[in-house]
Amino acid sequence: MSRIRLSGLRKTYGDTVAVDGIDLDVADGEFLVLLGPSGCGKSTLLRMVAGLIEPTDGRVLVDDADVTAVPPRDRDLAMVFQSYALYPHLTVASNLGFPLRVRGERRAVVREKVAAVAAELGLTELLRRRPKELSGGQRQRVALGRALVREPGAFLMDEPLSNLDAKLRTSTRAGLSALHRRLRATVLYVTHDQVEAMTMADRVALLDGGRLVQVGTPAEVYDAPATTFVAGFLGSPPMNLLDVDAVVGPHGVRARAVGLDLSLPDAGPGPVPDAGSSRALVLGVRPEHLVVRAPDAPDAVLRGRVSAVENLGSEELARCVLGADGGPEVTVRGPRPLGVVPGREVGLAVDPARVHLFDPDSGRRLERRPGAVSPAPSSPAVEPALDDRPLARSLP
Amino acid sequence: MTLLVEVPPPAPAPAAEVPPARRSAGRRLVGAAAPYLYLAPALALLVVWTYRPLLQAVQLSTLSWNLLPTSPATPVGAANFREVLTAPELGDAVGVTALFIVGLLPFTIVLPVVIALSARRVRGRARTLYQALVFAPMLVAPVASAAIWQWLLDPGSGAVNRVLGLQVNWLADPTAAQVAIIVVTGWHVLGFATLIVSAGLGGTDDEYAAAASVDGARPRQITWRITLPLLSPTLVFLTLMTILLSAQWSFPLVDTLTQGGPGDATTSIYYLLWEYGFRSFDAGHGAAAGLVFFVVFLAVAWVLVTLSDRLSFHDD
């Protein structure tokens, strides 16, 4: 299996920047998910790796070989398309054998490998059918089989599950994960579905507006989002983000907004005194970290009125308007019943350790470092440029 | 003791007390007739210009008549068909027509595919210009272009002989006349066929070619194994058009340039048909020949349409 490295990869269409200088290292055997909303450039990025789109700038390396100018067929990468792109005029067997046939593999070998892949994916009964005679799930498996059959250096997958219904998507997700574990395959996987990213990825790379915003394990990107974009993208419902006026003092941070008075002490419990430098902050709390309290409870640092309650079956979501009417809205998530009634006053408590802070201008995460004068910028979201690191061997 | 009570299924909703809306008989009639009313203009044109003449041709084919209203039309039964089918000129005309079809296939299939494939990268305004240029000959009236080609093909001072450095009497030598008719007709229909192939190419999903290139196919393999098979319904359609319409496309050129000659070298079946009817004024033989061609072309069309349906790959 191969390692894929991207260095300063960029693609512009006229004045539009689709992909804006991506540096990324996909380790051998790693399942890396490119996650982002529609139009964030993730499919363009994948197609540049495949060689289907020529980058405006930057390099693509497969196992230390620069393949930026190499045609797709010589990159030793296989791709599963969102539309599956099964050749409609060929049978399942011919579709599976196509990558081998065009490489001049002998018929007997092709037949053997096709049979093996078909058996593995449960397609043996369908080998003589044409794509139009297959269900969505079967087509997806044929597309996967066509990628598997020639044992490529890495797999590129462009939203391969997005055309399946919810139930099939869940089971296929598990199947893909198992396949990855068994083959120890390098996978670069594009999706806009955070569930796919969280469940399958070794690491998640979040893209926004053609830029890499954060790369990390699913737990890292969920527990310590690098920007307000990541905080607002991951999680369902996403993190509550509130504009607050804060006083950053020697003993911690005191944040205030309509219906909110929150102390983030450096050490020990208790309120943080109102002394220090004032600044605006964005405060983030995940819905599941808000705890319902009585409106007058001493630890109810957020106070407001419940505007709606949604029943998710096992859990409930409560939407609360903080302070007076027209104040900011926060969502609370917890096991059903939450014990709140629409229209009633409610208090919300939160563990200060679960509170995230962001800079309102840059949107970047602010880490609280007790004792420091001002919060330092967070860990780098973008990996160091390829040129800064030694390469195993010199490039052509 | 614990009592287990089964939960009853949801009770049906109480019947609505409002009477169901009912449309008047007249409205329902109009509603049912609407699709047929929409079809009526097209059907009327088909009946007037296609089916009625077809029936009249059937009727004419059993008569011996010289088209003069004053002269009598004598019923002769199937004699016209016997004579037409045994006439030596029919065999010759079929041979010439087959030659035209085979000669035109490069202009309706091979060249359009080559041109359309190599012009795929042309985009934007250049594409519009290129399509206009390719399509232009189709817009020239055949008789007008025939007149111009007559000058170009002139054995003494014509541009064709001068450019090629030949001394060919294009329209007087049988083989040369056949070649001239085929090439000029081909020049006429090339743009039309190229547009059809371009449209066919535009209708095939680029994703297949992308998938094939990642799968390891070379550009040539993509063309032969993916693009052309996906284009096959279009190519079958163009073959069908060529077989059915070659004689028709070449008719105005034959009539203007060679009048079917020299000898019968460029007398296609349509030209023969026209000669029967409007040179010999033999309505019966003309109608009989027309019906024979109609039946043969119907069979050819049926075979090719069936083939085309088989070759269409609807991939939703």
C-alpha cells in the first residue's frame, strides 16, 4: 500500500479558488476522510490526486514519487465514484475485469481475480448482469470490486455511500471499515457526512472554502475543534456558539452575554473576579454538555426560556432562548425526558472544562493556559509544508 | 395476577361527511379527449401527407394509367409488381443505391466520429463557430450547390481537376460520376451527421471516461472500449438514416448533375421511381416500385430500430 502526500495543492478556475494550497500526508494504511460541506473543494482535491483534474499549483506524491504530471492510469490508484460510473454496456464480470483487461492481463488471470473479488463481495450470482439490472447496493459493491480487483496502491473514494438509503449506508459503512482493517489499505475518502467521517476515519481532514481547517483523529476534531467552522460543522446538532464579552484576568476568564454569566477559573471552583482586560470572545458549548437546572439554581450560568422540545426517541433536544425574548438561542441535548416544558423558564449548567473559546475575528480556537499573559494560538491546523521535511529519496 | 392486554390497532378515521367532488360528464369527456386533441394536428398532417398517399399508391399500383385525367385507368392486378420486380433496371438501380449507401457511410459515420471526437476540446464561442462551419453545407439548397459543383467538376476548367492535377471527365464517365455524386452528397450531409455525433457524445457521461482512465485505460482504449460503445445507438441511428435516405439525399444532385447517367450509372431507386412516374408517366409501375421499396425499407428500419434499442444503455 502507498503513502500519499499533497504539497501546496491548489486549483483555481478563473478568479474562483476551488482548492487553496493543501498540504496533507496520508500514511500507508491510513483511512483519511476529507470532510466538508458541498462546494468546499473536497471532490476537486480528490480528482487532483486521481489525476483527473490538473492542479494549478502544487504537487502530488505517491510513495515519494512525484506523480503530479503522471496520467491517472500510471498512478496506481483506484477510485470509487459517487455515481459508481459502472460501464453500462458491460456486464458485472466485464466491469470488474476492465482494469485488468486494459492493462493487458491474460484472460485466465482476469477470470480468476474477478471470481475472487465477486465471491468476496457477494457478486458471484450477478456476474452476467448489466449495471441497469442491479440495485443501488449491488452497484456500489461492483464499483468497489472494480477498485479492489487490481490491488492498487491506494483507494480514492468520492462519497461512495451517498446514493444508498440510510439502512444500507450503515451496513456498508461497517463493511468498508472491516475491509480497510483486513487489507490495511490506504484510503482517501471524501464525504460531507460527518457520521461516515467519525465512524470510519483514522484521521479526519476538514475543508472549508478550499482550505484545510483541521486534521486530526475523530476524537480530536470533535473534542477540540480548531475553528468555529469545525465546531459548527461537527455534531448533530452542532456546537452552540455565543458571542460574549469577556474579562481575561489573572485567575481566569469571566464571560458575560444576555442570559449568561460564566466563570472559567484557572484553578478550583468559584466565580472569577471581574478584573483584567476586556475582549470579545466566541464561546462554544456542545448541546450534550449543557445540563438542565432550575431557573434559580446557583450553578445555572445560563438562563432563558424553552422555546421548543424535539423528541429524538432516545434523547430530547430543547431549544432555549437566553435572557429576554430575542436573545441568542442554545440547544440542549440529553436523555429523554429532559424535564423541560416549552414556554417555561430554565437554567442551564455547564462544566467549565467543556467550554470552548474562539477568537471572534479569526474564528480560531483559543486555549486557556493558566499563568500565561494572553492565550497563544492553538496547535497548527495545517501540516508543515512538504519542503520543510526530509524526503526518503530525492524527487525527479 | 398480571393481566396482559393487547394494544388495539389505530382506529380508522371517521368517514368524511363532505360528499366527494364529482366532475360533470362534459368536463370528464374533455379531460379524456385532451391528449388526442393535442395529437390531432400532427395526426392530421400524417394522414394527409403520408397515409393517404400511401393508400393511393396501393390503389395506383394495380392500375395501368398514364396520369392524364382524360385517359382511362385500367385495372391490371398484380401485373405491375411482376414487371417491376423482373425489370433489369430495378436490379441496376438497387445496385447503384447500395453503392451510394456504402459510399456515404464514411461521410455519415466515420468522418463525423473522427471530427466530433477531435473537436471535443473546442469550447465556448469557438465551438459555435466550428459547428456553424460544419453545418453550413446542409443549409445550401442542393440544386444551388449542384450548379456550383457542376462548375467545379468541369473537365476543362473546373477547380477539382486543376487542384488534383487530373484529366477526369467527372460527370460523363460512369465510375467518376458515381464518385462525384457520392462525394458531393457526402459533403452535404457531413455537417448534419457530425452534429448528431457531437450531440451523442455530449449525452454520454464524462464520468465513464474518467473512471476508465483511473482504471488504467489509455486514451485509445477509452475511445474504443468506452466512448464508441456508448455512442453505438447514435451510430445505428445514423446508419439507419444513411440506408433509408442515401437515395433521397443524392436525388437533387443526380437530377441536376447527371440525370441518372451516364447510362444508368447514377440511377438510384428513387430516381428510377421518379423516371417511371414523371418521365414515362407510368403511374402504375411507379406506384408498384414505390410500394416495393416501402416494404423493404420498413423491414430494414425495423431491424435497425430493434438493434438500436438493444444497444441503448440506460444507466439511471
